[in-house]
Amino acid sequence: MAAGSLLLREYPTDLVRLSCEKCGRSGQYRKQKLIERYWADIRLPDLREEIAQCDRMGKMHHACMVLYVDLVPRSKRSQARPWLGAGRCDQQAGSSALAHLKT
């Protein structure tokens, strides 16, 4: 593991929630389903990039703001977008469960 980067298997809850304050997109995914799709040893920054598929990812100006809701300190949560509950990775097998975040 790279210094400072959590792995998916280390995520503290069974539900992985992401939100972007810039575009308002959000989603929640069952950790086990993400492990099945991306492996337990994927670094959370890499997973965030895979899920978000944002054109702003890696840009210095007007950067992507996707964050893990449950990893943001409670004192800063008011700055993040409210949880909308859109999209779940526990949809039927064979469906494009993450496609809603690729728009």
C-alpha cells in the first residue's frame, strides 16, 4: 500500500458512498460488490477515478471533487453535497451498475 492510501478492503463500512460537490452526482455501492469488480487491494484514489470517470480528474484547475462521504470528517460534511442515494452497485447481475456515474 502506498503511504496514506487506504485500500478498498480497509474501507470502514459495508456501504461505500461517494459524492461530488461540483456536479452534484453521488452514489452508494456495496463494498463486497466493488471488491468483486475491482479487487480488495485497489487503492481508494484509484477506485474513485474508476467509478467517477470524470473529465476533470487529474486537472489542476477546476479539478474533480469526488470524495468518499464516510471518510470526510463530520465537521466538513456540511461542505459536501447532501447524500442523494443515486445508483447502487448491488443491481442485477449483468447490468451496468456504475454507468450512471460515467455521464
